[in-house]
Amino acid sequence: MSEYLNALSAQRRANGHLRTALYIVAAMGVIGTWYAGQVPKNIDVHLLPAVSTPSNVKVNGGESVVPSPNVYAFGYYVWQQVNRWATDGATDYGHQIFRVQNYVTPRCISQLTSDMQTRQKAGELRQRTRQMSEIPGLGYQANRVVADDSGMGWTVFLDLQVQETYRGQAVKDVYIRYPIRVVRFDVDRQRNPWQMALDCYGSQRPARLDEAQIRQVPGAKPVEPHVPPVPASVEPLNLPNATPIGEGEVGALLNN
């Protein structure tokens, strides 16, 4: 009888140990599930264009810091596409806005659409072509991308040559600095994996570049562009000289 009682007691102790282990495993499963739910489902990593260059990428909350060259390249490419009218501005302008709509903020789309309608009524788009290109020697530099204090946006200073033709005849060839606003735009990752968008000019205005610093005399010996060295501190004023354009003068400058 005593042996039977001892065996029953041992079995009860074993069952108690099993229940304790089961509770521990269940608690660990709950805690593990909770921690797994806190891990970002997607991790966005922005790498420098030259992947061979050693660099550290810090990911915080599933996102990494966007390098300045990437912000510059994004702003330049999208803005260039908006202003690419290959055959007829009357149809190309609206088509280009539609093509890049996922990379432009609603406010900027509204501004571009309003500009297109104004030009259309004034007859400034029909049979007109336009192209923008980066001025040689005035491409990316660190001082061309100025980040906001909040880290949610940047101002990209693009020095571009703007050329237009009307019925095959050149009607414009100017050098303009565009202070393009780029902001974080995590709205639809399927259509915009970069999660950035253009916000047009922000609070600034385009400016006319000093052509004496840009143009070279035909046939003369090539010289280095008149571009100041990259400053230690990021300041847009250290870029080549530019004359600010008043709000009422923008249309006249860009359409002549």
C-alpha cells in the first residue's frame, strides 16, 4: 500500500513539474510573439551610389538615413521628367505630370496643373518642346542638398540649362537655379518605393544664374568651371552667383 502511495505522490510531482514547464513555455511564446510584432515588417536601406565606397548604414525603426547624393539624384530626375516635352508641350506637359504623379506631392501637382493651364490659355505650349539638363561642372556637391532640422525634407539646388524650341526654332536657352523641395512621402510603397516626393519650390523661388560664370568662348581653351570649392559648412549662398527672380517675373523668364 505504501509503495502505491509513493508512486502516486511521485506522479503528482511529475505532473506539477510538467504544468510548470508548460506555463513557462506558454509565457515565452506570448512574449516572443509580442516582440516579433514589434519588429519592422520592411527595412528600407538607402545606399550611396558608389557601393564600393566603405560606409556604415544605420537603420532605425526600419529606415535608414537617405544620403544627400540620393536626394539630389531623385530631385533632379523627377524634375527633369516633369519638364521634358519631347514633341508638343500642349500634350506632353500634362502627360509628364501624370507619369510622375506618384513622386510628387498633391500640392505640387496642383501647382503644376495650374501652371500648365495658364500656359495653355496663353498659347505657350502648342508645338513647343522643352528639355532641362545639368550644367557640366555644376552637378552634385554636398552644399546643394540642405536638410531640414526636422529631418523630414530637403531643399535641392539644381543648376540647369533650360532649352526650348517652337516649330523647330530655338526660342530659349537660359541657365536657372531651381530650389526644389524634396520631402519624405510614405504613401504607397508599391508605386513609390523611394518614399520621397517633390514639393515644387517650397517657400523659395527660381533664380537666374550668372551666364558669365557658365558660358565659355567658342574655340577657347577649356578651363575649369567657375565653381567655388565645397565649403566646410553647408550653405546655399556658397554656390555660383544667382539673381533672385520675383514671383511675377518667373513666368516671363521661363517663357521667353
